[in-house]
Amino acid sequence: LYFHSCAESHFMETSKLLTAAALRSEDRVVFVTGGAGTICSMQTRALVRLGANACIIGRNVEKTEAAAKDIATARSGAKVIGIGGCDVRKVDSLNDAAMRCAKELGGIDFVIAGAAGNFLVSMQAMSSNAFKSVMDIDVLGTFNTIKATMPYLLKSSDARIICISATFHFTGMPMQGHVAAAKASVDSLMASVALEYGPRGVTSNVISPGAIAETEGALRLVSPDKEALKKYAKSIPAGRLGTVKDIADATVYLFSSAGSWVNGHVLVVDGGSWRRQGAA
Ligand code: HXC
């Protein structure tokens, strides 16, 4: 129904679940940090295609505004705002973005905390500031996003939060110690938000994506060359790399009426890979 971008021709079939989800997304407003990124832009596109309006946040002004324009093409009449120059490490800039979103789009119902920092580096080569940068973007940034949007979420009749995590922290991962530590904290933060705000009508969950074919981040982690990548894809228990559509589908589920009783959950969307992580 909503799949687009470099593979616009791959329109997916509409399942009964997604039809229900479409009804759920109408007139909803989604606030997305890291919204110009490969995964988050497709999550946003899916929701917009199904009836939501969106506000995407990013550090790079041009990239964020271009992504907003592109996402808006998902549905005629869609309203999509791109707010660039916003760093999730600074809560004031998120407060301003949330206020603008609510003013221009009428509120905030869904939040995707997707902004993340990542690079491959050994513990020994990593500076304290490099470690801190990723912790700040991923953990403090997720906290700031939730803090800035919560006043609006509490006014929504049915509010939902999704934080984007990873799977490295389930087992540990060489060259990703900083990211694994940060994502473990994101999962933990989400659990506390679920308990604290669930009773007030705000559900909170995590999506943990595995290796997604379209993302540079996943590919550079997984493999430097095509042959090794094919071998890696075969090693995935579900037999293939993930796609951004896999993550968008999981997002639609959690934000749909079908996902209304899911709260405090880490939804791993990785073809079962994490269960083999570290195996020879
Ligand atoms: C070692 C590095 C480095 C690298 C930066 N640093 N890049 N150290 N290897 N490749 C160090 C810097 O030297 C500096 O430390 C510190 O990190 C901060 O860097 P700055 O560039 O000054 O900071 P900032 O502008 O805040 O940028 C932070 C950043 C960010 C984390 C580097 O720009 C970034 O994340 N870029 C990549 C974005 C990205 O790939 N996102 C994908 C997320 S996807 P010193 O000590 O010199 O001051 C994802 C999931 C993928 O996470 C996994 C799927 C399976």
C-alpha cells in the first residue's frame, strides 16, 4: 500500500491488518527524529500513506527538508513538515520542534525516536568523546525526544511511542561497544516510560532492526563486499536481509489498533539473526 522510494514499483499488497491500520492512522500526527534517514523516512512514509501527517526532525537542514517533501508525495493532501538544524542532544531545540509540530499539525499522537549515531571502532581506538557522542545522541536524544513530546502525547486520545534500537546489546558486538551500550539504555528507558505513562494512555515500545539491505550502516557493519554479504544473508535464519519495508510494517502494526495492547515490548525485526549472533 505505501511502499515507495527507489523501489516505488514494489507496491505491497494490502493485508487485512494494514487496512485496519489505515483507519487508525487517519488524522494522526507523527513526530520523527532522524526522520530523513533510510529507515525512519520509510516508517514515516508508511504512516503518511495510511492517513497520518508528519513532522520529521534532523540535523541537516537541506536533507531534512528534501525528505519531508518526498514523504509528502505518499498521499495527496498530506502535510509533512521537515525541521532541520535540530540536534536531539539539545532539549530546547526539540521543545521548539514539538511546539511547532503541534501548532501546525494540531498535536502529536505518535513519536518515533530514531536519531542515532554509529561508526565502527575498537574500544582501544575510541576516544571518550566518541563514546559520549553516541551515548548522547542515542540515549539522551531519546530521553529528550520523549520529554519534549510528552505534553502533547498526554493530550492525545491514543498515544504511542516507538524507540529505534538494535540487537547488538543482546550479545555484545565487536567494534560496536558504544552503540551496544547506548541501545541497551534505550531499551531500558523505553521500559520505564511504558510503566510510567502506560496508565496515562501512552504506550511505549522498541523496534530493534537487524541488517537492512538498503542501509549503509548495516552493510558496512555486516560486510565490505558482495560475496560476503550474500553469505551473510544466507546465514540469517529467515534466509534474507531485511528491507526498510519490514521495519515500516512493524511500525504500522505497533501504531495500529492491532497493536494497542502492546506496551513495554522490544520487537526484534531481524529474521531471527540475533539468536545466531556470535555463532560461527
Ligand atoms: C572513531 C569517531 C568516528 C569514527 C567520529 N568519531 N567518527 N571516532 N571512528 N568513524 C569521534 C570524533 O573523533 C569525536 O571524538 C567524536 O566522535 C565526536 O565526533 P564529531 O564528529 O565531533 O561529533 P558529531 O558531529 O556530534 O557527530 C557524531 C557522530 C555522528 C556520531 C560521528 O556524526 C554520526 O553518527 N554519524 C553517522 C550517522 C550514522 O551512521 N547513522 C546511522 C545510524 S544507524 P574526539 O575525541 O576526536 O573529539 C544505526 C544502526 C546500524 O545506528 C546498525 C544496523 C545493523
